[in-house]
Amino acid sequence: MKIGMQIRAPAEGVDLRWIAREVEARGFESLFLPEHTHVPVGQGPIHHGGADMMDAALKGYDSLIRLAVVATSTERLRIGTGVLLLP
């Protein structure tokens, strides 16, 4: 069975290269990174994650750039986006 993982990796946090290597070393087949390009202006309790989740979304990198980092850090890990919003 092939099992993948999806993680949220904001700009402030653990090094994504390290995460990718650890995911691969533990036998996972793939790694998916979500995207959240549209953040509400008001950061009230409009999302179940609350203001903390919206703050993390504001500090994220583009999914394709983050996936390029993952691709250069691993050998066989399949990569993809959880969501990719093309304007």
C-alpha cells in the first residue's frame, strides 16, 4: 500500500528540507503541501482554526516553491499540492 502525507509548513517552523527527508526515510510514498492564498481581511473567529490559523496562512510560502525545495532534498518522494489555485 502506498501512503502519503499532507502537512502545513508555514515560513516560521521546522526546516522543510528536514521534514521532507524524514517523511521519505519513514517510508511514505508522497508528500503534499496545501495552499491558502486567499486570507480574509478580518481575522475574527470565522474559521474553526481561529486567528492563529489565519496568521500562519499569511506567513506561508508559495506551494510550488516549497515543492521545489522538497524535490531537491529527496530522492524518490512523490510530491504534489493539496490544492493549487491558479489565478
